[in-house]
Amino acid sequence: MYDYKNNEDIEKILVDAESIGKRVKELALQIDKDYADKRLVMVGILKGSFIFFGDLVRNLTIPAEIEFMKVSSYGSGTVSSGELKVSLDIAREDLSECDLLVVEDIIDSGKTLSKLVPYLAKRARSVRTCTLLDKPDRREVDLSTDYCGFVIPDEFVVGYGLDYGEKYRTLPDVCVLSPKVYS
Ligand code: IMP
Ligand code: MG
């Protein structure tokens, strides 16, 4: 167990592991119902969603196929560049009979998903989105998600897969990063 109280980079725990676990089960139950008669392909957006994605798919009871994409709009800073760069795409060619559920770690400006969804919608039968966290105060484009774990205030968070400069992903809780780390 990490000692966040003695880690001066971490300001506080925002969403603890137990609350995340409960919410993930609820989301999986809803996805189970909504996709019972569909061909569900879960699309994890690397790297930030990897833990959420793993927990979510393990709680599904319906059959699901797994794909990953790597898209970036952030670099190593905390402000989105607005450019969608697809550095790993879904390998298979034909998605025309697939119902994609894109799984993100967090929606901030909304730029990444607002570019990614139309890109995938051209190829698949349907595309919906699922995010662990949503920071609506930071939205720059009109975007809503189909499944959301938690709506959070405008703070930079790390842990449970989320990073700052590739650090802190392995923390079990979603934590607020101390602004002194990046300012
Ligand atoms: P958007 O395009 O601004 O919505 O950016 C979404 C992406 O920015 C996420 O997938 C994260 O990789 C990153 N991001 C945004 N806010 C945070 C944060 O608070 N912590 C860590 N990563 C973040
Ligand atoms: Mg991300």
C-alpha cells in the first residue's frame, strides 16, 4: 500500500478504490443490459484507461471482444493540443457489424473523444463512449458520454491508470496531484 499521506506530490484522495470498485460494477451491469443483443467490442484507449478497462471487462457477463487504441492529444503537459494523433489503431479491417464501446480514463476538453468518435463511426455499426471520470468545467467542445463513472471538479488527477508525465498510474485511488508538481 502506498503512503499517500507522506507523498508530497499527492494533495488528497478524490475517489477511493472502494468507491471506484462499486461504480465499475454498476457500469458493467448497465452495459450488460444495453448490449445483450449486440456485438460488443470494448475499445480501451491506452494508456490511461488500462486499469479501468481491465476492471470493467472483468465485471461484464455478456460476451465482449477486446481492442485497444492509442490516441494522444496531451504530450507530457497538462493542456490539450487539440490534435488527434492515432498511434495505435484497431487492427481488424471490418467493423461494420461491431458495436464499439470506447473506454476512456477522463474527459477534459472533450477534444480527443469528439475527434475519435466520428473517426470510428465511419467504420462501425455503432459507437458509444464510457469514461471513468468527467471534468465538465473544462469542456471546450459539445460532447456528452453514454456511461460515466464520476463527475469531478476541475483538478488534475492521477492514479488508477491516470498519469502525469508517466508517473503515478499505479496508485489504487484517483488522487489530486499537488499543483506544485506541474506549476
Ligand atoms: P481531452 O481531449 O481534453 O478531453 O483530454 C482527454 C485526455 O487528457 C485524457 O484521456 C487524459 O489522457 C488527459 N487528461 C485530462 N485531464 C487529466 C487529468 O486530470 N489527469 C490525467 N490525465 C488527464
Ligand atoms: Mg487518455
